[in-house]
Amino acid sequence: MSAKVTGANSWTIAAARDALRKGEISAVDLTMSCLAAIDAGDALNAFVHKTPEIALEQARAADARLKGGDAPAMCGIPLGIKDLFCTRGVPSQAASNILRGFRPEYESTVTAKLFEAGAVMLGKLNMDEFAMGSSNETSCYGNAVNPWKVDDRLLTPGGSSGGSAAAVAADLCLGATGTDTGGSIRQPAAFTGIVGIKPTYGRVSRWGIVAFASSLDQAGPMTKTVRDAAIMLGAMAGHDPKDSTSADIPVPDFEAALTGDIRGKVIGIPKEYRMDGMPGEIEALWARGIEMMRDAGAEVRDISLPHTKYALPAYYVIAPAEASSNLARYDGVRYGHRAKLAAGDGITEMYEKTRAEGFGPEVQRRIMVGTYVLSAGFYDAYYNRARKVRALIKRDFETVFAQGVDAILTPATPSAAFGLGEMADADPVKMYLNDVFTVTVNLAGLPGISVPVGLDGQGLPLGLQLIGRPWEEADLLNYAHVLESRAGFVAKAGKWW
Amino acid sequence: MLDLTYTAPTPKVIAGARHDWELVIGMEIHAQVSSNAKLFSGASTAFGAEPNSNVSFVDCAMPGMLPVINEFCVEQAVRTGLGLKARINLVSAFDRKNYFYPDLPQGYQISQLYHPIVGEGEVIVEMGPGIARRVRIERIHLEQDAGKSIHDMDPNLSFVDFNRTGVALMEIVSRPDIRGPEEAAAYVTKLRQILRYLGTCDGNMQNGNLRADVNVSVCRPGAYEKYQATQDFSHLGTRCEIKNMNSMRFIQAAIEYEARRQIAILEDGGEVVQETRLYDPDRNETRSMRSKEEAHDYRYFPDPDLLPLEIEQAWVDDIAARMPELPDAKKARFMADYGLTDYDANVLTAELDAANYFDAVARGRDGKMAANWVINELFGRLKKEGHDISESPVSAAQLGGIIDLIAAGTISGKMAKDLFEIVYTEGGDPAQIAEARGMKQVTDTAAIEAAVDEIIAANPEQVAKSKANPKLAGWFTGQVIKATGGKANPATVNALVAKKLGL
């Protein structure tokens, strides 16, 4: 056994991998350091189920594999897993009361691949209920807390992958899985000063991930660096015959693509993303990002994505429509919560009471919106029109890519992290505006990555988003790597928890 | 392929209190696809398993589970489409039909509303020799079956069995081209026959593997012809749908009842309400299940878990190249090649196993004789013991051997029946049995002549009668055959008797 190393929980995946391979630390010690950080981080409410026994058992197996040499990059790397992923024998509730006590008898493809690569599961991470939310405040476990704060004001880590973002930013784990339907990886990554990539739709299997909106959902890594995202995505991605929408396309060596050379590449700047009322700090950050890309030898070009303004309304028709159907299975018949029934109650009362008790208000709102837009007489006006908008948005991107644009640079969020509870009484649409820069990417099925680039006046992290061509995550990660290096973002949240 | 030409049958007319009415019927047949695995999961489709034993995580809609199409079920749907001379859609898509019911774990059925895999086709439904209804098929789509709710096991609880959940169904939708209860039953019979020939559905109605929803409306004579000319449904009456029937007899009775119910309403000055009805065989009546207003809003939309289903023409062509001979073609061939009557050809093609059996018996032999033997002797004998053709103790080769002995004049018809009984009960090679047991008819003219002479000499009265009325000469033939222990060839005896009597 190697000498004890303190603070290993704050390492990057790349650094830990190298240290593990050199025998400078054992997977067990690395895991223990994370488990200690997790126990000390309860105030963040990031982990909702801790799995130390599984973690140590996996760490011991990883150490054995490392001793044998030739261990994969993720071997021995301790991770947090979003509660949306089904993990065998471990509570997997999508942060919803309706799945209270649900322990799947199967392992999601993503977690199975990570475990096959030797990764270690520390536990399950907080999130918005069924991934519906932008602040992690719809969770049945209560909100996760952003490790970054301003004075005594507690902030949201964003959502829906808020627990994942908080855990990675607070060094409770080396990386975490997230899922992104409209920005649920990229927005919390931006709010917490970490990296999050949503891969091309079809790059990562959805099998075993609780579905929110099937045509938009995509899992991805949330990590401390772009290199880590490249390493972890490589282990998560790949064709899965159990997911009909998963693409049979080879997975390249993403890390090898991080050359730092983007000379001659064309970076598009979409004018439609310059929104009215955009905070000056966001605008300034964007301008700095543009300069960084130009300094690195890229050609920066103004572009137009004319249908951008219709993206958010289209998204908030399509996603609830699919969700209303995807969540119909939570009916109290086979698993999860079932309401106590009164004498004389029949099946209708069982459905109504179970679903009223099991789903929180935001989930209920989206089920109702989704049911409405699919109903007879409204289908064409809402759902079909939204599909047409979606096709136009996709075409907008195809057009600029066809004109030689290699990637698109935009802000990741319209603001820095906001205070917990601040949006409680706001119009829900105000919360939905958090997704304004990110939903287009899901609607078009493209890869998008959020990279921390700077701090705002209050000292909170801000991120920029890069959008790439389909299946070209390798190039996208390289652009993000350049942005990351040039930004030199090294700030960490001061430990207060 | 041979084409048979038909004339259309006259539609059924029901005389109301005021005037005559005609029926217009369209059907939706739900046929379970013959496949070992379900439509979107690998679970088994075996019938009669322990409740909830053929259930995968996908079938019971566990969180995060995803459907993956079973290619064989698609092939079966394509084969069925080809069998109904239908258009095969190289691109089709799956939609979700959303509704809540405990035996529907996903909360939606995966079906094909907007883009079915099979388009327009047809079924020729024979109603008599040379008379047939051409029923147009509108579409065939693939969809999932639901599970089974069980409400009578416990006073307070209901149970669900998911074994059938997710099993592939083909919904075969006809145009409203059926014009009476008998035609409706004949349509289901014909469709079932075709599906069984194709091997795409076992047609077992008792197990619910073939079920029918029947849309019935009534109209005044002449209205239907206007509809046919324009395809404008406003010429037809308001329809009611009778759900989920799994017996030919009930289908007919339900249509009959429903038509009379609608006629009574209309003649009373009322209006038929479009609704879904259930047939109660105990009371022989249909009852309202839900009205149009109460109808579910199924909120169909494309299933985002499944990409559009794209198939290649070459794959379809390959399935087409491996198509079996279908009932119409087989019947035409039996009539042309074996000289069968329309009736016998129908009997012999009703079931594929029987048709194949007959084909093997008849090949290279006298077709009519083969048909008589298969229908009268074999089917009669099997029916007596409640056996199926597949359980026949007499193989086609054995029956052929018996017919060969008759054709060669070796044995008489009477001996053949005895021989058949022996082969049926004991088995064995017919020629060897006949040889071993001395079953051989006498064709030696000299030996028969002696017997004829002897009987003529002994019966002068009978001779006189026969000379007056030659039809009575048959008595001598019978006597001669009897005298020779049944071994004399009847044709030879007949000729000799006629000659000796000078007829």
C-alpha cells in the first residue's frame, strides 16, 4: 500500500489516473479521501444515497486490476452518479417520491460501462425531480447547494444535474455523470465553475436512465477539466443495441484530440444569442471568449441562426409532451409509491392519489402541459408546430456548418447562479429562461460543452458554451480545451461547509 | 398463378317495419403474430405459462427500459401484406397510444397510427361457386398487445398478468365492403385461412390470438352504391363498433342484433349514436361500452424511443420469393390439375395440412379418386375419432398405395375399404398387406364365366325378369361377386353378365 496522500479528492481524473498507474496512490485511498469529503459535505446535500461499501469493493477490484497493468483510464476513479441512472440494488429514484424505495435489478448501460472500465461509485447524486428544473429545487430530497456563495446567500448549483455539479465543484468526487435534456449538464456546470458536455444525441446509450424526454435526453460527464471530460466521455460512449436511438459509430480517442491547435478553424458567433437585457458581464465574458479563440488562430465569423427565438417555446412543448407519456408508467401498480386508498376507491382513485402524492408540482405542471399539447384538437397547433420549428432549428445549424463553421461559441447561461428560493414565487417561465442558450443544442441533437471562463463581479463563475458538429465531440473538446487553457480558470469555491 | 373470376354476392337485406335496409360492415382484425419473442422485448410469447413468467423489464415498463424492434415480427407483417396483395411501406413509424389501465404497464401502447407498415390490399371472400366479395384492406399495422386483468380471484383486489403484454399483433383493417353477417364470418374465415397458410398467425380464436372489432351501420338500398362510387362516407349510416369478438358464431349474431337495433331506432325516427359496444353472447345483445363523447383521447404521437422503421425492397423481394402457395392459387390448381369440383377444392384447401396431404396423395394419380378417398374415407374416419389431419395414422404415401392398387385393378373398391381400415388401425405397406392377406380380385374371365353360367342356370326366373328389364341384371353381378368371395372384378362381371343374357 502506498503512502497516504491527503487531498486526493481534489485531483483531476487525469492526475489520479497517472498517480494510480504509477502506484503513487491506491484506488482505495483515493476512494477513502472522497468518502471523507462526502461525509464532511452533507451541508451541500449533493449525495442523496452514499454507497461506501460498493465504492470500497470496486476500489479494491480496481487496485487488483491496476497491479496487473494495462488498466483502463477510468480504473479506480471515484465518481458520483446522478440519481436518474438506474444502478443495480441501489436506490434510483430520479429524486422523486413516486419512486420511493425503488431499487432496480439492472444496471444502466452508462454505469455498467463505467464500472467495466474500473470506475468506482461513491453514491447517488441529487437532481431536480425527473430532471425537470434548473435549480435542483424540485428534488424530493430538498435542493443541493452550490459550493460557491456570496456572503451568506446560499445559491443554487443549477439543474437538473445540480447534485453532480455541486459534488464535482466541491471536490467530493473526481467526476460525475449528468444528463442533459435542455441544458441540465451545461447550466449547472456553468453555475459551479466546472466542465460539462452533452454529447451528440445517440452517442451515449439511454438504456437504464429514467426517461424525461426521450428525443432530447443525453447523458454526459461533468468534470473539473476538459481533459477529464474527454477521458470520461470515452468510457461512457458507444453503440448499445438495447437503445434503438444509439448510433453505431466508432468512439474516437477523445483525449488524443486535445492538441490545442485550432489554427484556421472557423468559430461562429450567432447574433441571435445576443439577447435583450443580457447582463453586461455575460456580454463581456463572451467577448473575451471570442478574443481567446481568435488569439489561438481561429477565424471568428458572425453567423445567423434565425429560428433561435422559437427554440424555447418549441422545447417547452416537445419535452413536456414526451414526459407526459414517459411518466405514465408511474401509476402505483408495479413499483414505487402507491397511495393508501379509502374504502370504495377504484383504479381511477388509485392513479389520481398516487400520482398527486408522488409527483411534485413542477413535474405535475409538465405532465399537464404535455397532456394538453398532445390532446385532440391541439396537437397540430402545439406539438406538430413545435416539431416543425425543431426541424428549422436543426436546419439553421446544418446551414452554418455547411458554410464551413467548425464550432459555435455562445454564453452558457444568461446569468451566474441565483439564490436558492429566489425563484420560488416567480412565473415558471422565468425559470425556463435559464435554458435559453442550451435548448437549441438538444433540439438539433448536437454536442455542446460548457467551459468555465471567468468570474462575475460577485466572484461567481461564468461559463461559455461551444456547440459542435454532430459526432465531432473530439474536435469540440479540443476547442473547449483551448478556451479553458486561455481562460486559465483556476478559481475554487472557498470551503464553508 | 391462376385467376378465378367471380360475381359479387347480393347484399343481405333486412326488412324493417317501414322499408328494406342493407348492412355495411368493416372489420378490424387483431391477429397475434406467430413469433417466439415479443414485439419489442426478448421475452417469450408461449401461451399458458405461469402468470407473469414471460415478462421482461421492458414489458413491465421498469424505469429507463427501451423497446427494440423484433425483426422477425416485421418480416411476418410484410409476409402478411404480400399475402393480401398489399402495398408494403418501406418506411413506417411507431406511435404511442396513451391511456391508463393496469394491464398496460407503460401507460401507452406502441402502435402505428400515422405510418403503417402495410397499405392497401384485398381479400377475396367466396360466398358460393363463382360468387365472391372483394373486401379491400385499408392497412395493416404492428402493435403491442396488452396484459390481462383478473378481477374474479379476490373480492377486494384485482390482479394483472403481463405474459401477453408486448406480444406482437397485426391489426388488419378492412374497408366497409362487407354486406352481411355471413359475409363477415366468411371474411374472418378467409383471412384466418390465409394467415395460417402464411404461418404469420395461428388463428386460434379460443386463445384470443385472432379477435375482431366489427363496425356496423345500416343504410337504405342504393346508398351503398353511392358510397362506392364516391368513397364519400356521408352516404352511409352512423356506425357502431362491436369490440373484441373471438367466435364466428358470435360475430354473426352480434351483427344481426346490432343491425336490427339500429333499424328499430331509425324507423322510430331516432338517430344512431356513434359508440363502442360489447356483445353479450348469453343474452344475445350488444350493450353500450362508451359513447363518442366518452371516448379516450389517446394523444397519439411518434414514439421517440424508436427511429422510423426502414426496410429495403430487396428484403421484401426475398420474402416474396419465399411465399407459400396461397389458398386461392391452390384451389385453382387443384381444380385445373386434378379436375376437382369447386366444392371439393374448397374442402381440401380449407386447412393447409389437409391440402398438402391431398396434394401428396393426388400427385401422379387420379385426382378425383384421391379427393374421394381423402374427403370421404380419411376425413370421415378422422372425424369419428376427433383427430386432426396431422394426427392421421395413414400417411399420404400409404393412402396413395391403396389408390394405386385400385387403379391397377388389383383390388376392388370394397377390398380397398377393408385394406384402408387395416392400414388405419395396424399400419403397414398396403401392397404387402393385400398380398399377404390374399386381397386380390379375380379378373380371369374363364373363372368368372363359370360362375356366371352357374348362377344364370340356377335362376331362370331372374333371367326372364332381366331380359324384360335390363336394369335388373345388376342382381347377377352381385351374386357372382358374392360367389367369388368378393374377388371378381365388377367391371368384368358386368360385361360377362350382359353378354350371357344377350342384353
